[in-house]
Amino acid sequence: MIAGCTLRARGRAVLAAVSLWIVASPGTPDVAARLAPAEATLTAQAWSLDEAGDVRQIRARIASEREWGAQWQARGELVALRTEGGGAHLGPRLSGSVLLRHRPHARWLLQGGVRAPEPVGDLTEREQRLARIAGEPLLGYPSPTPVRGWRVHAGLAHAYPFAYRWQVTFGLGFDWAGAARVAEGASFRPAWRSRGHAQLQTRWAGYAVRLRGDLVREGEETLDGMRVRAARWLAGLTATAQRHFPTGTAAFALGAEQAGRVAYPDSESYGAWRSAGPGWLLQTRATARLGQPADALRPGAAVAYRRLFPDGLPLGDGWSFAIEPHLTWRSAGGRAELGVAWLTGRVHGGASTWGGGRERMNGVRLRLAWRADGQPAASSASEDGG
């Protein structure tokens, strides 16, 4: 009985650190990455949930990139994050990362980096619940993993142009994740992750089209040396299209990926841990902007829809929808964008987060971004610079 209680206590604690680790990875590199001298983003998002109440998150990020010669780039990033709701809060926390890129050839890109941990210490029961909610895929918070340890990344990509305006890119990436303390005497080590991708891009009937497939292998995850989730495979597929018109620009994206919480403690029913997915997350997004890229002011709007098809509870079966009017204005030194989104959705989830019933969700998101005028890397392998 004592062992069962200890397992349940540690199980609740570890979920605060493992929600959606998959989205925190830089993944495989992009050969056509653009150089951004400086950029900053402030995002505030809040959801009002029937059972969980109001859950708010604010995230501030600043980043800068520098280039040395035609082959070397470095990117530094600082992120401040605070999540609150249900009488608890996580943060404010500050983390930083450094990414180094090397282009030995116009068609090759090598990169490596490290991200500092976000120390959290011992989490209370309310903080554990808050972290689980922040990691729900349908909510789409700016940072769904508010608790992280060290992370080391390495990756490479190769682009091969062929025929007329066709290009295929292959990439590999690897992430090692360090342990993070989530409760007294409980240290959680997330899985290592390796990712491979293949991307095909071209121009067809005036559209810039990209098709990308991803395959991910995750190792096992442990809590104080005890395996809480076995190794697994994840997959994803994304298609995007963009076209410029005399009156503006339109873009559309459709993607499906396997996503979900890493593990779910169900010790009361099973006496052990069982997987919480992965489920399939379908995402669609359409964006329209009036005017041309050189115009000083460009109004626009974006709509996004997410549908989660879980591979069994407790991941949660539901949908979410967002509509965001935004305004972009350009100055001599760069461009800024302001967006305000209305959010809504429904979810029928497992007992771990939602209480097992139908949950109505409504929310709002405020986004303010600024980016200095960038330039294509000197050895970019892409026509449009990505």
C-alpha cells in the first residue's frame, strides 16, 4: 500500500515535467534558414475552462543571430515564462540557448546547440495539475513544457535541387535531455530523441509548395531509474502552399502528427504506468495579408483548427479553433506585428486532467512581435530563402 501511494505521488509530480516534450526540440535543421539580426516576441494567452478555471501563460523571447564569413552562424535566445491558474503558478523562469550553424557547402548545413535548464524544485499538487493542463495539445500554449532540464542538440541537413525549381532536403537531428527534479527525492529524465525528415519543395501554378515528412524515435523515460515509458516511434506529415497576388498574399498549411503526454500514472487501476498516447493531432491553418511585402502597413487575418484523435484516454478527444486579425507595419529597420486571437474549443478528456467529462473552452491570445530586417545566408540552397 505504501509503495502504491509513493508511485502515485511520484506519478503526479513527473507529469509536470514531461508534457509534450516533443514540441520543445529544435528538430532537424533547415538548409534555407534566414539570418535574423534580432527579434523579440511577447505572447500572452489565457483559456477559461469549465472544470479547471482560468489558466494563463505569458512568454517573452528575445533572440539574435550573427554570421561570420559565408559559413558560420550563431544564434542566442533568452526566454522568460510564467504560467498561472487554479491558485498556483509556475515561474517566472528564465532560460537561454545557443545554436551554432556551419555551412561547409551550399547544399549542406551542420548545427549544434545547448539549452540551459529551468530549475523548478519541488512542485505542489496544484502546480502539478497546472503543468499538466499547460501541456495539453489542443490548448496550444506558447510553451507547453514549463519545466525542463538541460538539452543538447546536434543535426545536419542536405539539399538537392533537381529538374526545374524542384528541391529535396534530407535532415537528421538528435536531442539529449538531462534530468530535472520535480519533487522531493524524484528526478525525472526525459527520453533522448532522434528525428529524420524529408522535404520536397517546388513552385507550381504560381504557388510555393512544400511537403514534409518526419519520423521520430524516442528512447525510454525514467523516474529515479525506474522506467515509466518504453521507447516509441512518432510520425508527422505537413503540406504548405503560399502564393502572392496583386492584392496580397495567401498561405495554407495542413499537417498531422503524433502527439501527447509522455506517460500517465494509472496506479489505482493497473498498479503501474501506461502510455497516454500518442494520439494523432490534425492541424490546419490559413493566413491572408493585404498589400505587398514592401508596404508600410499590411492588415491580415489567420484561422487555425486543431483536432485530436487520441489512441485511448486520458489524452483527450476534442478540437480547438482560433481566429486572429493582425496588423504588420514596416519601418526602415525591420517590421513589427500585432495580433489578437479569439480561441474556443471542446474536449472530452481522461480523469487525469479534465475529470472525465465534456469540457468547454474559451480563450484569448495577444501577440506582439518585432524582427529586424534579415538576409538570406550567403550559402542558402533555397530560392526564396525559406
